[in-house]
Amino acid sequence: MYNKNILIGIFKTNKNQSIEYLNELNNLLKIFKGIVYKTFLQRRFKPNNLTFVGKGYLDKISIYVKKNLIDTVIFDDELSLSQINNIEKKLKCFISDRTKLILDIFSYRAKTSYAKIQVKLAKYQYLLPRLKHMWSHLERQKGGIGLRGPGEKEIETDRRLIRQTIINLKKKLKKINNQIFIQRKNRKNKISLSLVGYTNVGKTTIINKITKQKLFTENKYFTTLDTNVNKFYFKNKKFLLIDTIGFLRKIPTKLIESFKSSIIEIQNSDIILHIIDISTTFILDKFLYVTNFLFNELNVYNKNIIIVFNKIDKIKNFNKLLIKKNFGIKIFKNKYLIYKNKKMIYICISTKNRKDILKFKRLIYNVTLKINK
Ligand SMILES: Nc1nc2c(ncn2[C@@H]2O[C@H](COP(=O)(O)OP(=O)(O)OP(=O)(O)O)[C@@H](O)[C@H]2O)c(=O)[nH]1
Ligand SMILES: [Mg+2]
């Protein structure tokens, strides 16, 4: 599973964006050291109800799968139950999609019991509507020739069991969340800042540089799953920096919602630091995706937000133009700047530059002067 992979996507008009999404899948697979043999991208107005891609296109994929002994085929969009069944019958290998792959990565990455419970909950919620498929899949693995398929009765029993497990997991989470609530209450007279952003933008690295810690960072997606609180002092004032799980486009917000601890911390913090990696592509899409979640799902309208353009040491020229056009500010390489427009505060930094980190601390201090804590 996830050793020899092919990736499959479709696009209506914006081919480049679909290529970018497939690149993200490729990056995700690096966590499992999986190799991508080929990507298939079909132009379609909408997904085929039965087979996601067209029937003829699936034939083409099937030939490739057999010839190259591919073990996993990953679709960039969430597949329906009947699509999984039909595709699996044709390709006879493990079928995954963006959500399933991310869930498998979360399971692999979760270290603390809190993260493990959150991942389990997300997994069961994903599994519930797909139970029928999981049954027949298991049967096939057991070589279930001659076995009769599971009856509705068995599936219903399992559904009930899973629903009960979901209730139990939610109860467990509530208990831990209550403990966290008490810890949070103890922090109530300290200024807290949550670092929010797309995955791999450098949130944890920034915390490490500011607080002189050695939290685990890596050039891969979803390195941090646990929300954690880290303190630092500046001019005798104590600040708390909160690391949160990163975002990735095209995953159901339900999945992110399983990580309630991140969400609660974001909602409770005094300031949001929205981190953007300006060395990558599609930064505006990613920025809008995160912003949309902050405002539409978390309702954080009355919070101070500082936009942090990180990795200025690796800025791409096209991003300079894009930032000027969309944010109305000019970015210069190797030059530290704070931009203030009416609503938002922007800062450009590189975590490799000590001076940037110092000036970032100063900015945090200045912005929080008005907050009476
Ligand atoms: N060139 C450059 N690389 C950086 C900078 N800041 C962070 N990185 C690198 O970016 C990669 C991702 O950093 P992390 O701190 O793990 O990113 P994150 O946002 O916490 O990622 P997730 O926890 O996966 O959401 C690491 O390889 C860092 O070394 C920077 O200013 N410049
Ligand atoms: Mg991190």
C-alpha cells in the first residue's frame, strides 16, 4: 500500500491548478516514502458518476496498472462508495483518495493520545458511510470465494457499533478538552498568539526560533498534529505562542474540525499570526483558503491578525508581483519590513535571519501593548 502509486485527477478549465493539486498528493506521499510512477489528468466537465474518470480513460489506466504492478491508485477528489467499488473491480488494487490518504498520514503521524483520539474519530466518521465497501474489501482480502456478501443486518450491526464508538470518542475528547479548558483559564492573563497557516509554511520553525526550542520540523506536510503552547518573554512581558495543525486544500472541513483543540485555541487567542510561505506557488489560493476557514467556520472577526510572509530568503519573483497586486505592498529581498495598512499588519521574515526574529518579537510586543493583560 502506497509503495508504487499512480495519481489521478480531472480538470474543467484550470489545468495548472489540477497539476498543483497532484503535486500536493505527491508531497503527501513522501511521508510514506511512496513513489509516484505516473499521473493521469483527464479534462472533464464533471466526474463520471460510476468511475470518476471516463470509461475509456479507466481502461487506459488499467493497462498501465497491470503492466507496472502498481499497488495503489490515488484519486485527487473524494470518491463515492459506488465509484470506489467500480474502480476497484476494474483496477484490482488499493484505491485511495485525497481524504483517505490524509487520514492514513494522520494515523501515522499522531504521537500523543490526544492526537490519536482525534484521528480515530475522523477515521470512523469517514468510514461510516463507506462501511459496505470496507466489508466487501475485507472479504476479497481473505480470498472470500464462495462467501456470501454481508447482509444488511451485519452491516447495520457494524454501523451501530461505529456510531457508538464515535460517541465514546467524542466523550473522551470532551473530557480532555475540559482539562485543557482549565489549563487555558490559568493562562488567561497572558497574551496568546496562535500560528495559523497552510501546512509546511514554517509555523513550528518560527516558534522554535522565537522560543529557542527544538520542536520537530520537517520539509513535509502535516508535521505538527498536536496543538502546543510555548512561552517566551520580551521586555519582561510573557507571551504564549500556540502551534496548530496546518491546512491543505480540498479536504473536508469536517476532517479539520476533528482537530477541535487547534480550533479552540485559535478562537481563544488574542492575536492570530497567519503565516504564508512566499517561496511556493498558488500562495493567494492558499491564503484565501485559510482566511475563508478563519472567518466562515471560526468566526474570528474581532481578532487582530498579523500576516507573516515567511521564507523571504527564498521568495519567487512572481510572488513579489502577486503580493504587490493583491496586498498593495512591496516586498524586497533581504530587507526587513513591516507594512501597516488600515486593517492588517504585514511582516516579512526569514527564520534563518536572527534580526528578523528579533524584529518580529518587537512587532508582537508593540501590537499587544494595547491589549490589557
Ligand atoms: N528557506 C527557508 N525555509 C524555512 C523557513 N522557515 C521554515 N523553513 C523550512 O520549511 C519547512 C517546514 O517548516 P515547519 O516549521 O515544519 O512548517 P509547519 O508550518 O510547522 O508545517 P506543518 O506542521 O506540517 O503544518 C522546514 O524544512 C523548515 O526548515 C525560512 O524562513 N526559509
Ligand atoms: Mg509544524
